[in-house]
Amino acid sequence: MSHSENDSNALPAADIAAAESSSLIADLLEVTKPKVVLLLVFTAIVGMALAVPGMVPLQQAFFGVIGIGLASASAAAINHVVDQRADAQMKRTSNRPIPQGNLTTTHVLLFAALLGLVAMILLVVFVNVLTALLTFLSLIGYACVYTMYLKRATPQNIVIGGVAGAMPPVLGWAAVTGEVTAEPLLLFLIVFIWTPPHFWALAIHRRDDYAKVNIPMLPVTHGNQYTRVQILLYTILLLLVTIAPYLIQMSGWIYLVAALGLGGWFLFHAIKIQNPEHKEEPIRMFVVSIKYLMGLFAALLVDHYLPLLLSLF
């Protein structure tokens, strides 16, 4: 027996239990796709902020954020269960907890059910029924309609499935107002149109992975060049739509300047991706797209609150 094995056997049972517990927490956290959830929750917070002229009502905002976040995490966990076979074969996802055998399907489904149940209870009791209903429909839309059906049924999967991912600003708005008006639907439209160029850039980068598991992403069914053109067209449309909040006086010139600047940056990468020689551009555009959306929604927030802060002085 080696010295290292002696050391391993000498570890106190409490330390081993603590290490296993830490590993379990890390695996459970991973199946919730925390980075994706944080981005969704951020867009929901912006929806809340823009819904009222001053400060958001604390109870609705606090429990709304937790409820929307937990529901998003629940949908992500179900996605891990449904996609486990494909995940095991794809380079990008082969290290996920279920393919690695760290978590079982049953454990993840129970975890997802618990997250979803807590989310619904919090939203119904502390926020409002409308937000709970819309959040539940979004959860079902992503976890069931998109992941179980659309993803493998059509190359337009990410376009149609983008409805669920674009809902958080609407959920945030509904949480603090109890209604859905044109303004949050405009925020929805921005995220909805942003989703295809965001995800298709990754799909080009991982085309071989998707082809291997027979998932009909656009680059697999129509080729990389066709997908590049679609990315450019959607990006141009996105740039035009992001001007709309200023045109309907939902936001001011601070947002407009940011939208044009960020839109120009995103468009630059959409043009650059047209050249197949730029091998790293698809994954670079994918990363840029996340920063773009965060920047755009941060600009909405700054534009909304800066005049309010300045009026206090």
C-alpha cells in the first residue's frame, strides 16, 4: 500500500462526508445552469425596475426574483435529465453530473420538482397568481416543449423555443404590476430576436457535436454558411428592435446611445463571422452576445434610475 493510500485511509470520516457533501452541492448547482439562470434573473429584475417609476415593491421583487430563479433552475435540471444521452456523447457536455455518474436521473428529477414546487408556492403566496402562471408555462415551455420535442424536431428549434427564454422580463414586470402591457412584450421581443444569433454562433462552433447526436441545429441541416447569413439578418433586425424602447419613450437617450453602440459591436461580429477563415469567431461571438445582452439591459436600468438619482440633488 502506498503512502498516499495510507493518507487517504487516515482521513477522518467527517472530512470524507464533508468532501462528498461539497461535491454533491457542486453537482446539484451545475445541473441548474447557474450562469444561464443569473442572466435570465437579471433580465427579470430589469423588467421589474422598468415597470414602476420609483423603487420596486420589496416583497414582490424579492420573492419574484427567487421564484423566477428557482423555476429557471428547475427547467435547467429537467433539461439535464432529458439530454443526458446526447450530453454523454458531446464534447461540450460529457463532463456534466449525470453522464459522469455523479447524480442519478431520479435524484435530479426530484431536485427539479422540489425547486419548481417551491418556486410556484413563493410566487402564488408572496407575488401574484399571474406571475406564477406565466412562470409555470415558461418552465413547461423550456423543459418539455423545447427540450423534449422541438430540439429534435426542427432546425427552427431555437427560434420557437426562444419564447420561454425571453419571458423573464415579462415575468418581472408582472410580478410588480400584476399585469402585462406592451412595454414588457417589447423587452420580450428583444431577448427573443437575440436568442437565435446567440445560440447559432455556438451551434456553428459545435456543429460536429450536434451532428453526432442527430440534433438538427441549423448548421447541421442547412450548413454553416446559411447559418452565418441568418445570424447577420437576425442581428440587423435586433439592432432595429432595440431602438424601439427609445421611440415609444420607454427609455431615454442614455439607453439609445448604449443600444446603438452595443448593437454596432454585435453587428461587427455578425459581419466578421461571415468569413469561414475566422475559425474562432463563432465562439467569440457567442461570448460577445452574452456581454451584449447584459450591457443592453444594464443600460435600460441606468437610463431608468439615473434621472431619478439626479433629481435628488
